[in-house]
Amino acid sequence: MAADLNLEWICSLPRSWTYGITRGGRVFFINEEAKSTTWLHPVTGEAVVTGHRRQSTDLPTGWEEAYTFEGARYYIKW
């Protein structure tokens, strides 16, 4: 089960850990000490859902729907 990204999750990262976000909006975790990455939060063992994933909708050509970290919907015209 995936969990939403929030400040508590970021603050609970162990000292040698940071996080990154792919172009597609997926969160991954970086262990600076071990020089490794994982999709799973190092403390909880869960994947994180950011809300940045684009949704397929019936939008006009050139438009895409996305979501902020807080869950607000927005639209992008390419």
C-alpha cells in the first residue's frame, strides 16, 4: 500500500537519507552513506504517492491534468 508524501515522512528520514522525485512524479529515497536508492521509505517500508502523476481525462488536445503535493488539481497546456 502506498502512502501520501507529507512533511512528517520527510522529517522522519534517517540522517544519511534524502529523497528525490522522478520526472514522472514518483518519490524515491537515497541512502547517501551506502550510495543506494529505493522506492520504499527507509523507516516505514512503504512506497510514497506524490499526487504528481498525470491522470488520463477527456481534456482537449494539448492539455494534461496533474496534482500538487497537497492534492490540488491543476492543468498544463503543452
